[in-house]
Amino acid sequence: MVDLSSLWDFANPALSEQRFREALLRATGDDALILQTQLARTFGLRRDFAKAQELLKTLEPEITAASPEAQVRYFLELGRAHASAAHAAEAQTPETKQTARESYTRAFERAKASQLDYLAVDALHMMAFVDTEPQAQLDWDLKALTYMEQSAQAEAKKWEASLRNNVGYALHQLGRYDDALAQFRLALAAQERTGKPESIRVAHWMIAWTLRAKGELQEALTIQLRLEQECAAAGAPDPYVFEELEHLYRALDQPERAEFYAHLPR
């Protein structure tokens, strides 16, 4: 079975495409199908949805006889080619959303039937890009989180940090800041278990963002200033940190400091 995780660099879809094409030269059967679904995903991440849909269309005749995993990945990517984080809200139509809904539903049903829990959670969490009202997103995110929690599969557990972040974001959008903060702190704990510094910094940012919304400005400021230093040390200045520092200094009636951060590159 092909190891997709070793081929993916989600921050660099073009590099991932190159790796998938190289792997395809040696792949056969279901592995070849799965690799092509991931090729389609690289196009979607670059917002070339027409190319993603075109590639997936060529795979359609082979899907019925394919393995459960290949089928699930096909329907996941068909859904992502119609509704995903990469799609502009104004570009979504009832038709594209319905295609995505049907595709994600089929992906979930096949994944559940085949005990492919990691992919089942993926399908559930993608429904939040179809139903985009905050309460609907929260409902889908909680369903995905519950499925992950009930799974005994280690792969499914890898979703925890992302799902708790999504739940926290939806709660934040609903103005439920205390509940959001609790989820963001659980997301931070999950990220700390993975040990990825960039992801840990993002989790801290979400906490500080919510603290600002709650009016706890000094605590939020302390976190964002620390993040500014950590990002600089990593050689990766974060414009979202600068934006938050601008907001915080304005709220603290320190306009000169606010203007300093307002003029940093975004």
C-alpha cells in the first residue's frame, strides 16, 4: 500500500504533485488510483478545480471495482473539488454544494462500512465547508470529534488537534468564548503531544485571539509578544501575530505601538 504521508507536503502542492507522478510510474491497481486522487487534490489546493474535476472524471469508470480505500479517497477528492477551504464563498452554488454533499456522504458511508476511521472523520469534517453557517459547522465538527473519540484506531486519533481547533473556531464565531477557549486549550495539548513547533504556535495564537475577544487583553498581549519572538527566531515572521498586536495595542490605547504593527508586512 502506498504511503501517502511521505509524499505529501501540503504547504507545497507543486512538489507533492511531482512526488505523486514519480510514484505513479511504479504503481499499479488501487495504488495508482489512490495516487491519482491525490494528484487531483494538489490541483484543488492550487484552486485549479476544473483540472481536479477533469482528472477525477477519468477515474470514474474504475471506481466501482476499486478497493474501499480507493473509493473513499475518490469521493473525498470529488467533494473537495467542489467545496473546500480553498473555495471562495462567492464561487459556491447550490449545485456545487450538493455535489460536494453527496460525495462526502458517500465517502463517509464507505469509510464507516470498511472501518477506515481516519477517512470517515475526514469526510465528516469536510461537511463544514458545505454547511457554512457557524452553528451548522459546529454540529459537523462535533460529529467528527465524537467519531474520532469513539474510534480505537491510532490514525483516527491524529485528527484531535485539528478537530478541536475547528470546534473552537465555530464556538468563537458564535460568541461562546469560554467554550471556545476550552477547546483551543485542548487543541494546544494535542499539538504539544505531536511536538511540531509551528502548529503549537498556531494553537497559542488561537488562545490569545479568544482572550482578546473576552477582553483579557494583557494575557493575550503576553502570548502574542512571545509568539512574535518565537516566529522571528524560527525565521518565519507571522503577519497574523502582527495583526493581533495591532488590535491589542489599539484596545489598550497605545496608538503608536498599534501603528508600528499596522505597517509591518502582512
